[in-house]
Amino acid sequence: MLLAIIHGVGPQGWRNPDAKQTFLLKNATGSNLLVESVKNLRDKKDKQKLPPLKGDAISEIVGGKSGLLFWTGAKYAWYSPTPD
């Protein structure tokens, strides 16, 4: 499975002519994918368990574990609050 992500810029989002970053991620999809705003994630009760977020994230279940796919500022990373 492949997941395509197009970064946006400002209020126009991906339609902004300055939005030029796109990513194609392999083996990054699971089930129950949900885009969550950084504000919503930071307002949750368990926010102390979050990685340093640079923007919105995708919550999903991969291999039976729930977690977040998030942008580090340089690449996409996976974070799961449950131990392996």
C-alpha cells in the first residue's frame, strides 16, 4: 500500500502555488486512518505522551497498534504510545 501526502501552504493549502512538497510513503497505511489537527491532538488529555508535532498528524492502527504518522520537519515518522 502507498500513501500520498501533499503538503499545503497557508489558507489555500495544497492549492497554493508555493505548495511544492509531496511524499509517497510505502507501508505507512493501516486501518482507521483519521487526520487530526495539531490543536486537537494537543488539547487531548494524554498530550504529554505526544512527540514534538510540527503540524497535523494521521492517527491509525498499524499491526494492531494505534499511533500517529507525523511530520518531523524533515521526514515522516511513526509514533505509538504503547510499547512493542
